[in-house]
Amino acid sequence: MKTPPADWVGWTLDDPHLGMPLLALRHPPGWTAQGAVTWVPEHAESPEHHWWQVTHPDGTAMAQTWPRFDFTWPGGPAGQPNGQDRPYLPPDAPDRLL
């Protein structure tokens, strides 16, 4: 029997630099979630990088992301380029899609 998403476990990826959650997700009970946030100050336009993955207990299934999406936030009008071919993104709650 499958576990309905309402019974899934919540997990957050915290940003130690800012002292706040970067993202939140839910996963099936028994799965393991892990991830990391790093800051590279030399990349002035996009200094934050993160990854996460959720793994089935026996290792046969996994969901993961290793994103690289350059943006500046906050900035000008949402979706508009900032002069370096990177769009501005408006602020958004980390749990909006949960």
C-alpha cells in the first residue's frame, strides 16, 4: 500500500550563511533526504549554490537536483534581464508549492 502524500515527512535545506531555510520538501517515510548550501563570494551575481537528494531505503530509487540557474534577487521587474542575461526573480515563500 502506498503512503499518501499527506503522510509524507517534511524536510528543509537550511542555509547556514543566512540562518534560514532555502527550500522545503516532503518525501515518503523511510526515505533519506540530504543536501548542502555553499556560498562562493567571487560569483557576485549568483554566489549561492545548493543541491539536494532523497533516496529510497534500499537505494533503488532517488530524486535529486544539482541546479545551476543564475539569477539576481531582488532586482527589477520579475523576469526581466539584468544586463548580464540573468532574469530577476521576485521573492517567494519557500513552502509555496507544498
